Amino acid sequence: MKNFILFLLVLVIASVSALFFAQNDSLVEIRYFGGVISWQMNWVLVAFLCFGFLFGAFSFSASLFTTKMKLAHAKRKLADCERELANLRTLPVSDKY
């Protein structure tokens, strides 16, 4: 059932995207410092959608890498503390009170 609902959702999104893509076929000029490019609006939208996805994935991966490094450091520190605790538990208890 879950796969069927996911299939329907993908189908609806694909058909809405196709309709949106078909409606935006006018030419637009993109002016930049080096010149001018004339593209169809739908390809401009697709290009910027891909650029935004890649930029978001890159920024997320940088954040994920930082978090994984902090986690690795915390695991090493925990292992050191557990090793120290195990050593302290094996020491004989001498009470001089």
C-alpha cells in the first residue's frame, strides 16, 4: 500500500511538473558581465533547480561531516573514560581512615 501511494505521489508530481514545463516555453535573456544568453524559461528553471539542489546537498554534507567529526571525537573520549574507569575498578581498595 505504501509503494502504491508513493507511486501515485510521484505520478502527480511528474504530471504537474510536465504541465508547468510546457507552460513556460518563452525565451528569456540572461545578462551577465561577459554577455547575454537567450534560453527558454523552462530550461532556466530546471538549471536553477539543479543548481539549488547541488548547493543544498553540498552545504548539508559539510554540516554532516562536521557533526561526524564531533561524534568520532566524543566516542574516543568515551572510550578513554571507560578504560580509565575499568583500571580504577581493578585497583585494590585501601582505606586508611
